[in-house]
Amino acid sequence: MRLRVEFTTEPFDLEEAPTHAVVARDVIQAAELDAVDVGPFGNTAEGGADAVLTAVDALLRKSLAAGATRVSLQVNVVGEEEGR
């Protein structure tokens, strides 16, 4: 199964990316995911279910520890992995 995660962290800072947002971005970019797209107001990534769920766990733990007061996320099933 393939999943897509979309997420944002708060509080926002329009002047400079807050530490929690940088941490969240780093977690997603370091994960074994496909089609990673990070931006100032939302982020998306796709990959196999295990990789996405592992990344979401790390994202939540690390961004909250880095000062996020809210993490909004949505996870959608987008298809099956090839060969399964």
C-alpha cells in the first residue's frame, strides 16, 4: 500500500521558518519517501505504508519536541506498491 501524507506545523512565522518547521522538513526529507514537496504553508510526501508511518511518528515526536504547538496532518491511501 502507498500512502500520501500532508502536514503543517504551527505556530507560523512569516518572517523565518520556526525550528519545529525545519525539524519537520528535515525528518521528511531524510525518510525513505517519494515525491517529497515541502513549502511554507504545507508539505506532502508519498511512499510505502511502513516508510510513511515511520516518518509520521518521527515527525510528530520531533516537531513537538522542537516547539510545535499544533501539527495538522492527513494521510491518504493512494495505491498499492508494485509487486504486492
